[in-house]
Amino acid sequence: QQQVKQSPQSLIVQKGGISIINCAYENTAFDYFPWYQQFPGKGPALLIAIRPDVSEKKEGRFTISFNKSAKQFSLHIMDSQPGDSATYFCAATHSRGGTSYGKLTFGQGTILTVHP
Amino acid sequence: DGGITQSPKYLFRKEGQNVTLSCEQNLNHDAMYWYRQDPGQGLRLIYYSQIVNDFQKGDIAEGYSVSREKKESFPLTVTSAQKNPTAFYLCATGQGKKTQYFGPGTRLLVL
């Protein structure tokens, strides 16, 4: 029930295209869903996050879509650029009550390659 | 990375040796975390600490130990009991139960 399943494992997109990464979760107690971007040899950096009371959140070229009933959420990268080439992780946590203080459950990661 | 320092960047361990990875933060965050990342895998939680002098095991704590004597510091020791220590180790901090901020990581290799 604690798993977050992420797909695809790898993704190749042409410059200017749309990159879409999907995640699904089982634990209905999750109420905060961040996405992280990681470049090789670096630590992950928070990209964008969403709470389940909204269906979409957009920041620049990055958009999270959230489907609460299906327990799925996805990251869309519009106008993908070679500089977006990185590994992307979705994650989930429950931020209210409980003993799992700030414990993030991560997806397996998606390696995105954007060709020029 | 800003505000979270991990050292060294690379660490080599001989068989049977304990090694300690450093994590320091100046973000004044209460919570600190240690993750292990293996190639092609997600991040797995080793230990976490909500407050000074208190810490809890994560999902893969066997073969590791931690201490939290100061708010700013959360060192991780990889003991000789950890039979497969080669990995990328990431320290993170957080304030509240949501966002975590990651350090630059330490890559541990076995000689």
C-alpha cells in the first residue's frame, strides 16, 4: 500500500515535444505529491508539487495533472528541451497526523532524454 | 543543494571497515533523512530524525547507524555488516511533513 508506481522507466523525446511521466499510488492517506528532478551525480531537486484538492498545477513548462479517483498523477513537460534531460521521480507522503513524519515514498524514476 | 553539505563526494571502503558520511545543514530544519540510491532504482530511506537525540529506522536500516547530537548534523555510518554498500547516498532535510531538500550526495565505493 505504500508503493508509488512510476512509468515509463525511460523516455526519449524530440526537442519541442511533450514529455509525459505517470505515477499511480494505492495509499489513500497520501495528500502531498512532489516531483523531483535529478541530474547525473547530483542530488534531486524539487520541481513542482500538488495536493489532491486541485486537479492541475502549472509552473512554467511543467504541469502536474492529478486524478484523485484513479489515484494517478502525471508530469507533463511542454516544449521539452535538451537541458530537461534528467531523471524524474514522483513521490507521495501524508502530511497530517500519523508517525511517518515527512516520509516520502518515491517512484522508481524515469530517465528522460531530449534529443536536439 | 544550497544549505546542505555532504562530504566527502567520493568515499572508498575496504572490506570490514566502518565508514562515516557527513551531512551538515544551515537551513534550521528540524528533520533530516538519509537515502540510498542504486542505479536504475528509486530512493530508499535508511534512517530519519525529527529532532535532536531522536531518530527512527527507515526501510533499509540494517548495516547502518546514525546519530543526531546537533540540529545541524546527521552523520551516517556504514558498518561492516552492510554487505553491499556501493551506492549513492543522499542526505535530505525538511521542515514540516512535506517538502524535502537534498544534498549533493556521496558516492561510496568498495575497494
